[in-house]
Amino acid sequence: MIDVQSNVILKTEDLSGTLAWYQRAGFEVRGTYPEDAPTWAEVTRDDLAVQFLTGETPWPGSPALTGCLYVHPADVRAVHDEIKDAIDCPWGVEEREWGARELTVQDPNGYFVTFSERR
């Protein structure tokens, strides 16, 4: 069982494409609804759960987030090795001056996801 500490709901215009990308990034699909033509889904990895809505949502306009989703795996380099052939990792693993090792990727909606490990 994943100990989820962060949860967010985001808009997507392509739920199936979004779920495929997150699965390639090592996330697990925990649920979709309705079963025959999903408009809601939840994915999880480590301490992050992300829910996606498509179709008519309470938010006008295209998907947007002025920030970043953080995931805290035990080993960022292992995450990079796991996903680098499945999704684009343009910046690679970076050593940050504030004492973190990070890998940032961008999903098909334009959302940034950062895998961060304290050094």
C-alpha cells in the first residue's frame, strides 16, 4: 500500500493519453470512472496521488498549473533509469544547491512532475 501524502485534481483533455504517459512514468492507475467511458481517474506513485478529470469540468479553459507536482522516491537515479526509455527526460538527474537530487519531466498536459530526493 502506498502512503499517499499529497493529492491533487487536475484537468486533462485526453484522459487515455494521460494515463498511458503516467503508467510509462511508473505510476499505478488506482481507479477510473465510469468504467465504460472514464472521465475521472486516479494515479499514484510513492507519496503522490493525482486525479484527472476530462470532459465538462468546473475549470474553464485548457489544462494549466503554475507549479510542479513533487514525488519523493527513495532513489531518483533509479527512477531515471526506470523511465528514461519510456518518456522524455530532457534535463536528466540534477543535483540542486539546496540539497536535493531531482528529475523533472513534463506530462502531455504540460504539467511538470519532479521526482525529488534529499541528499
